[in-house]
Amino acid sequence: LTNRDIRKAPAFIEADVFRTIQLLPSVSASNDFNAALIVRGGSPDENLVMLDGAQIYNPYHIGGVFSTFNSDMIADTEFLAGGFPAQYGGRLSSVLNITAREGDSKNGRLSDTNPIKKYWDYSKIRGDISLLSSKLLLEGPLYNGSWMLSGRRTYFDKFVDMYYSSKDETSPFNYYFWDTHFKAKSAITSNNILTYSQFAGKDNLYMSFGGDGFPEINFIWNWGNTTNQLAWKYIPNSNYFIESNITNTEYKFNVDFSIDIPSSDSTETDNSSTDADLSMDIDNVVRDFSIDQNLNYIVSEALKFKFGWESKYLYMDYREEFAGIERSNLSSKPQINSIYGNVIWNPFPMFYLNT
């Protein structure tokens, strides 16, 4: 799927790559309001979702209504509903590999006499406002390459704040999300290309009800992803090239829920206690540090080889606290090492073998 395919598909408020994929064969959705992908009957957590080679663990905004990927920064999307190549391991349902666009490396705006033009320039600054969010896209040339920066943020919380400020009241609820993506690419030599990709996205939900003699309920829910990837492509000749990647991904999820019940004792002062009468706190963290390398060898158009290895170091921590007592504390640091080989043989147009 190209960026144009995503934009041409019917959209809910604004273009979304996940909702475009839901229109493809073998893919369905649990309901009209959920962007999660159900591929060949599998659950959404059986899908491998990657952005520039970095795994994204919870790629949704608003609890699943929208994907966490801004359509402005997507160059193309590879969706595999079955028959995955060996490099993706044993994923059960599907593989979704999203490649972010590269910046415009040709149409620089700085004058030729500017000394920094050789190393950095800009070619485009574009803004966009939809019913859901405001977007900003910047791009331009970099030393022997290009750079791109995109950002998106909802403004629902700003309207809510303005409304309650006009009434001189405190807002009882608020919600917003934001995401940013930065990508820079540079050919440091004729045979070596470096690419850095960084993504961050976060959701913030707050609700507060009650008070004035009634039980006061406070609910805070935050979650988000952060990825960093450095890729090095070495191309000694046209027959083979080596890709090396260092990737760091972090996913955080936090829920804070509390209920304050007013005391019937009139002698108790307001500042006698700051603790909630009933509280629940959940923290969930996943950190993924991966190193991988891929060797691509092209014998001819009919025969291609691909070999690679990966070392993945995970840190997973889940903590649950209820009424001030720790109910659950799960922590683990698994390590996954893998190696693969892939052979593609295409002797004539009607026969294709991927082993």
C-alpha cells in the first residue's frame, strides 16, 4: 500500500492505515469504532507491527479508535496475511511493516552562499488541520541525504479547557494524544548509508467526578510508545549488501484510580489526610533492545539469498496495587536469539518458490 492508497480509502474523520487495511481480504474489525486488525480470525495481539524495522507494541490511540501512525509520514506499507518470510519468525496472524517517508533532498530553500547549505537545508513546511487533530510536516536535504519531521496532536482538550474557563470552573475530564516521527538519512560514503529513525506517541486521559459531599472519583490513564533505531547499510557492489540495525523500543501503560468518601465526622479537618479511601494503581512497562543483521545476495533476477541473525533483550515489568497493598508484581528479562535463511527462486513467471 502506498501513501496515496491510504488517503484514497474511505476514512473515519481522517486517513488511517489500519482502517485501510481493514478493507482488504482476510481482515476484519471487531466493530466500526475499533481500528484493531483481526486477520484470518486471529486476535489483534497476534499481529507483528513494525515501523522502520522497530516493533510497536500497542499501536493505537483513543483505546483503539485510531492507529498511532500519522498518515503524512508513511511512504509505503507492506502487509502480509500469511506465508511470512523466515525473517519475521513465528508470528501467528499477520505482519505489518510500515516504512516512513524520506525527506525531499533536492529542493532546498537556503541560498547557495549560505555555509550550512552543504550540510542542512529545508524544502517544505506544511500544516494541516482536520476534525481530529493538527499536523505539521517539515523536510529537507541533509548532508548526502535528507531529513523529515512530522508531528500530530489533538486539540479536544484545549476546547474543553476554554469552555470550563469561561464558566470559571475546573474541567471534570480531558483527553488528548500526540505523536512525532523523525527520520534522517545520509550516505556518508558511496558504499555506506546511515539512517536514524525516532518515533514517540502518547495518550493522556483524565476524569474527575463527585465531590461537595459526594464521593469523589479520580481516574488517570496514560500510555505510549517510544522507538529509536539506527540502521547501517553497506553496499560493496550491486550483487549483495548488508543491513545492520540497533533498535530500542519502550511501551508504558499506567492507570491511577481513586475514590475519596467524605467523612461524617465534623471534627475532621480537610487536610487531616491526603490518602484516598480506595485506590488502584497499575504500571506496565515493556522495553525491547534488539540488534540484528541481514545479508542479501542477488545471484540473478531468478535466484536470491537472504540470511540474518537477531538478538533481542526484553525487560517486562507489571505491578498492580489495590487499596495501598501490592497485589501483583511480575518482572522478567527474557533474551531471544534467532538466525534465519531465506532462498527465493523464480525460474519463470508462473513459478515462484520461497524457502
